[in-house]
Amino acid sequence: RGKATALKPAVDDAIERVDRVEHVLVVRRTGQDVAFTEGRDVWWHEITARQPAEHTPQAFDAEHPLFILYTSGTTGKPKGILHTSGGYLTQAAYTHHAVFDLKPDTDVYWCTADIGWVTGHSYIVYGPLANGATQVIYEGTPDTPHQGRFWEIVQKYGVTILYTAPTAIRTFMKWGDDIPAKFDLSSLRVLGSVGEPINPEAWIWYREHIGAGKTPIVDTWWQTETGAMMISPLPGVTETKPGSAQRALPGISATVVDDDANEVPNGHGGYLVLTEPWPSMLRTIWGDDQRYTKTYWSRFNNRYFAGDGAKKDDDGDIWLLGRVDDVMLVSGHNISTTEVESALVSHPKVAEAAVVGAADTTTTQAIVAFVILRGTATEDEGLVEELRAHVAKTLGPIAKPKRILAVAELPKTRSGKIMRRLLRDVAENRQLGDVTTLTDSSVMNLIQSKLPTAANED
Ligand code: 7RM
């Protein structure tokens, strides 16, 4: 946001707590003064200046650990996801090539993810580097110095493949169609989405306003644990459907099962499972093999349980429905947060929505929706009724939210995922749980101030 953020103090602080770090390689980036520990800290420009121009890479065993990336997990205790070298690189490179139809000699590829998120690891670092891609790496925000920043970059570098997240797309929708319209986006030929289910509304906006109504959109489903993309259309191959990640990629086996681990027929929903191993699968949870087996391999007869709800449509295409922990139980019906959120976002006055189930004495859970309104819309009784009726019309009366609250922001992680757990805490008048992974923790104060009596009111 136009200001330099010092990273070195955070590194120095972390190193205080461990005893095995010998050296810290420091890149002179902003030119600010930094504390420097002689002998331990090494300037990047000094060490690279004395290296030979040719480098012979060192060979590693395929199962040599490559990295451990921590996911927050729902229980609070983070899980250290272990990836190894051979399989991870194989699938990161293959999917980066196949899903984006990468032509390394002519494409200019840009993945806007935070590099600390698994998406940054696989699709800014390992996949593109392994494939010799020409790519844009951007460390700023989408609204600095102005809200057309992304489109200015696409125009300036002639970006041909853009990979971003639904949360960003919904933000661009909120800012207005006129902003991307000011830039030449004609270089774009493939658009990607990752991180959350993309609402059909956002998918169509992305296609129309960024993709000139013709670029294929690849909605890529995968996880930190899977290491690389697993379910996605292939551009120019798959006939796409707005909102569906569609099919497992070649070599990958995914399906949807019911509570008893039976595969559901087309047209039905349940739990997403992966039925065969894949090259970039996590090898364990670092230091906790037992938790690894229990979390991923126990619930459905040795098949990998992803933790996501999903349904198969009449063609057998897969639609992701959000984390199963977020699924709501209302008067005996399982209702997915994703579907209610998409119904809300399809209303012209709603820019973004987050839906949670709050404990309710008569219906087990009641649907509480937090919405960000579009530009000119204002919150009043009429609007709330209009939105409730709109959801009832789209999904049926059972999915009608009991409460709808207009808010200015939603609590999100750095990868743009809505932290529904915190919204549930608010909706049930509970003390907030851990907020350390939020991008901006002040958001929760704003929301709480709007909702003093959620659980009590009828
Ligand atoms: C890549 C990444 C994983 C969770 C996953 C899903 C959700 C990710 C999609 C999606 C619907 C998608 N890794 N998710 N991509 N849901 N459609 N295309 O996000 O480890 O940070 O998160 O994200 O719930 O289980 S992650």
C-alpha cells in the first residue's frame, strides 16, 4: 500500500527462538537500515557477486523433504504439511503446463497469490521455474496506487495467463466495471481461479469483463495437502460451467461419497474423496504420523478425505460446496454455505457474502448472513426482506437466512478465505477464537459492534 514493510525484524525475532539457523541471506530491497548480525547475516548481493555464472544443480533423492508448510486447521493446532522433491515437482510442473496451456516461449504468466500460500509455492515458484515460464511477480496490493493496478500490469507486460482468487474477483466487481474497461486486456488468453468456490456470478463477470467474453476460465481445486491442482477444466478441452471445478485432471481420481463411504450417483452430494495416490500428495504431518492417518485416511476406508463437501451434477461434473465443518444443519437439512453465499451474490445489491450456521433452539442451526453491499445500496428493512426472499426463491425456503447483516468488510486470511469460524463466534455471542491468521484483525471489532444480540434476537 505504498509503504515499505520491514521483514527482517520478524526474521530476527523468529531466529531468537531456535538454535539451528547458521546464516540468514538478506536481500537489499528497500534500502532501509536493518539490524545486521555479523557472521550470521549475509548480504545477497555480496554472496551472489562472487559466484560462477554456471551452476550445476545438486541431485536429491525423490523423497528428499522439500518444504513443510503449516496450515491452520480447524482444531487450532497447525499441521505441518510435508512435501518431498520428485513427486511434488512433477505435478506442480505438469499441472502448470497442462491447466494453463503454457507456451513458455510466448506466454507471460502472472499468479497474483501471496508467495507464502501454497499457491505461491506451486504456481509462482516451483511450477513456473521448472517450466521455464516468463512471469510477472508482484508484491503490492490491487488498489495501490489505484484500483486499476492489476489491469495496468496486464497491459504493461502483455500478460497472457492470469491466475487469481475469487475474493479478488468479487472485490473488482465491487469497484466497478469501468476500471478494467480503461485498460487493454486483449493479451489475456487463459484465466484461472483458486482458493474458494467461485460463485457463478463472479465467474461470469471475470469472463465478460476481464476475458472479453471469450477466454477459457480454469477453476482449479486443490489444497496445501495435495501440493498441486487436482480438479480443474482444461482450457480448450473442457466445456466449462460457471461455478464448477468439473473433472479430476488426467492421472487423478476424485469422487463424492456419502456418510457410509458409498459413491453417490450423479445429481447427489456428499464428501469429496481422492481414491488413488498422486505424485504431489503430502507425505505426512510433520512429527505426527498418527494425526496424518487419522485426519486424512481414516474416515472413508483408506481413501483420502479432503474435508470439503461436494456434489456431482447430472453430467458427473464436480461442484465444491465448502468445508464440511462449515455445512449448516437447519431443521434436518444439510445446507452448504457456498450455495447460500452464491445466491446472495447473485442479487444485484450484494457484492460479497459470508454465511454461517448459528445455534438455534428450534431449528438446530439458523442461517446468519453477513453481506457487503454494492456501491449505492443501503441497509434497511426492505433490503433485508428482499434478500431473504431472493435466497428463498433461488434455493427454496429452507435456505432463507434468519438474519442478514450488512458489514463493511469480512474477516479473511491472507489467501482470501473467509474465516467463518469467527463469524460463528460473533453470531453465537461467544468470545472470539484465534484471530492471528487474519489479514486485518480490526475487521472483527467492526462486525461485532454491529451485532450485539445476534443469538438472542428473533
Ligand atoms: C489452493 C488452496 C484448500 C481449501 C480446499 C477448499 C478450498 C481451494 C478451490 C476451493 C472450491 C476451488 N490451498 N478451495 N480451491 N474450493 N473451488 N477451486 O487454496 O490449503 O489454502 O486451501 O480451499 O476448501 O479444501 S489451501
